[in-house]
Amino acid sequence: MSATHVRCSTAAAAEPQEASVAPTKAAYQVLDKPLGSTRHIRIVAIGAGASGLNMIRTVRLNLTDYELVVYEKNTDVGGTWFENRYPGCRCDIPSHSYQFSWKPKHDWSNFHSPADEINAYLNQVCDDEGMREYIKTSHEVISAKWNERDGVWGLIVRNQHSKEFSDYAHFLVDGTGILNNWKWPAIEGLETFKGKLVHTARWPEDFEHSGKNIAVIGNGSTGVQVLPELQPEAKKLYHVVRTPTWALPSRIQAWRMMGKVPEVLSAVKMDENENFSPEIIERFKTDPEFYRSFVKEIEAEVNNNFPIVLTNGPVQAFARDNATKYMTAMLGGNKELCKALIPNYPLGSRRMTPGDTYLRALTKPNVEIRRGGIKRLVPSGIEFETGDVLNVDAIVCATGFETSFRPRFPLVGRNGNLQDIWSEEVPKAYMSCAVAGMPNYFSFLGPNGPIGHGSVFTLTEHIAKYITGVVQKCQTEGIKAIAPSQAAVDDYFEHISAFMPRTAWAQGPGSWFKRDGRPDGAVTALHPGSRLHFFHMLDHFRGEDWDYVYDNDRQNRFQYLGNGFSARELDPHADKTWYLGSLSSPSL
């Protein structure tokens, strides 16, 4: 319940009591400022990946009278693309969709960009747009606590080169991302293994795999990408998997199979590895209309993926049948491999990843599939629950990230530490970007955000615009604290829970889409609808879904109307008759 809407009353006592006088509120005061005045605010954002960079740009374009700092724990910007450098690491979204709409890149080398190129793009954006002045690298927020009286977040920040210090923010924006906090697999005896133990998210530059016996644990997106890179030079490569996974044709091949190839692709030359020809890159640079049509057609096809995950729809059935045929053909019809690797669950239950090189690698003589549970690691390798021991020189863990949505640091709001709350409850957020009981706190791609729906870059543009709009409302309308109501969050979650059984995301084995990765866990990582559905949802701010605390003793929501003047009429550079629009002669 909003503090502004509370009306306290005390029932009459059963026994006569001495009369008491209620404290008298101060008389209402007109704020001697014009309508549209801003109050000075401090915004702290966490993370300098795509979300953090978009936040910088959107704040600069839309707000005045503010301070902004972005704390980044790494030594440079880039987020996921700074950290993930394993062999074969690339985006599974087309390059020309995986960029900011306001900063197009014309010289992507490949249809699916490699990690180092994406990281270089983010650094170039940061430099070209003069964003580094807002960013403090090697700084990590380790604690945040809401101060109701002052309407600020009290922060503890660790400077990794020196010491901890205190900071504050009127608005705290979490852009740390979901696929960023890597973790070792929950396997007994990790420390006992005497060989080289590697996690793909912390790939050592000096790791030499040539001529070694290697085990790759995990067949999610990362495992699908890294295995074919290790296979040619490994002496023996063991692929340890718990469940089958869908490995799909390249996106262009898939479009051909579905009969949905964008027409503009016929004019784009690529080699067999989907590298763009020098002539096409030059045309992208010199022919803006061609470039724009290419980007828009590719983006439109990326947006069309949602029907695939609707389990009872014709698109799912058609795509699954074709994916099965494709995997069977790529595995050479080998019955053992097909049985071990082709899923019996719906397409899309786990992240769909292009896997043509992966499937080819699995048919090579130096590759062996190992199914079954791992009991523990031993000094020489992996002991399975069957008692068999696999002796290897190195173990590569392609086992993913912490995706519980629990904050990485104590985040204490009105109802306690969100770490504790989301350990006990299913994480719930308002439209993925705000949390009940957490005033002036916003997140990019929080619980039930559209992380699996397409390019994160354009998603963060829409989210940054939405968050900045709420901040501007608070800054100009005398709102001290704002948070979504518990009722709104509960209603939103009720809709999510009723919707998800329609999708492949709720089916099949455990995945990071679900709470704690359990097969029966609630779907917490994905939005209940298409990508365009999410954009449409964020078009307008639903003020009725929020609780407000106003920055005046009487909690009068209209004090911001001020002294009767508008800031527009007092601005010497403003158009005082903007409301007339464009005057033109009436038609006769």
C-alpha cells in the first residue's frame, strides 16, 4: 500500500481514556518553483556492458540536473564480451541485429560476430560517445541499503586497487546481466583434480590443448561452441553430457528450411563460414539504403522466432521435425549418436544454438560421448556414478552461470535483503525491471525479461528509455520514492504462471530458463510473449501500478505544480507557442 494512500484510524477504546490531541500537520505550503522544475539527483548504475552504456546515453539525452556514475567490476567495459574469450565464442544473433540502433557498425566481419569483435565494438562506442568519464572500472558495489527517511540508497563500493568507500544514490540501476556471474559446477572434489581445470568464462590465455586428453562437461550454448574448436588438435576429446540438446543449422540454413529467407540476403555475398566479402562490406559502408534494408529485414526475421516455442502450434511441429532430420543427417545416421544427442523434448526448452560444426565434430574418431551422472572428480579425472573413471589431462567446464537472479551483494529494501527473499521465494519483478519493496531500484533484464528473445542491444535501449522516463517523472513531480505495488507484481506473476505452460520453456529438462535449473522449476528467465510484445508493453508507464512517497510533509501529490508559472514560459530559448504546432493554410 502506498504511504500516500494510507489513512490511519484508531477504534474507540472499550474503557474511557484521557483525551489526547493528535499532532497537527504543518500547513500546506506552495512550492515557490515553476511547474517543470527538476531536483538534483544522483544515479548509480552497476555494470558497463550494453545495459550500462545505453543507460549513459539515455540519461544524457533526457535528463538535466543529475550526477551519474557507472561502477564496473572488470578492468574495462564490455560485460559478458569482456569476460568470455573461450575458443569459438561468438553471438548466435546476426551481427547486424546485435548492435545499438543508434550506433550501426558497417564492417562486421561475419554474419555471427566473434566475441573479440563485439567487445571491440562496445569499446569503440564508449570512446566515440565520450562515455568513459561516467565509468569507474575495477569498482564493485558490495552492499546497498535503502534509507527511507532520506530517500536514498546507501552504498558500499570496493575499489579493487585500494579500499572500500561509501556512496549514495537517489536511483540505483542494476545492469549486471544474467549471463555474467560464472560458477563452477556443483561436483564433489573439484580441488582434487591434478590436471588443468578450466571454466569457459575464465579461459586462460596460456591453455594449450594440443595433444591432450580433454573432457568437456556441458552441452549448452558454450559447450556447443567450444567443443569443435578443441577437437582438431586434441588427442582424445570426451564430451560429458547429462541430457540431449537441440543443435540447429546455422540461422541462414534454418531460414531456408523454414522457407523464410530474407530477400535481401540474395544480394549479400558470404563464404562457406559466413564471412562477408570485402565487396559487401564496402557496399554496407557506401550504400545507406541497402544497409538499412538489410538490417531491417534481418531484424524482422529475428523477431519472428516466438511462434517456434508455442508447443501446440504448427511452427513448433514443423521446426522440430526439420531439426530432427537435420541432426540425424549431420550425425551420419549413427544410431548411438542420434539416441544420445537428439532430444525428445520440445524445440526451445533450452537455448537454441547453431551447431553445425559441433555435430560434425562429434562424428570424428577422436571424440567420444559420455552419458550418465558424475559422482566426483578424482586426481586423474572424472569418476562416474557407475564407478568408471575417465582419466584426462584437462577438464573444460562449459557449465554456465549463476542465474538465480539473487543479487550478488546484500540489497536491503523495505522488506529486508532481496538475497534472502529470492532464496525463499520465486523471484518476481514488475515487467522485469522493478521490484516491490525496493524503492528507486531498477534492473535491466531482471526476472522474466526477454533474455532469450533476440538481441540484447535493442532490448536495453527500450528498458533504458523506460527507466529514465520513471526517473524523470520523480525528478519533476516531487516524488521522493517509487516502487511497484505488491499487488501489481503479484498480478503480473499470476499472468506469467498461467502463460508459460503454453511454451517449450516450461517443458523438458532443467535449464537456466527455470528457477534453480530444475525441470519442474518456474520459468524465471523469459518474458511471457514475443520480443515485440515486450517492446509494446514498455511503451507507456502505468502509474496505477506504483506506490509513491512524495517529497513534502503533507504528502500532497500536486505540490510540484508550484508557483503558477511553467518552466517552459520562463526559458528564454523555449518556443512559447509550441501548442500551435505547424501553422498552414486551411484547405478550401
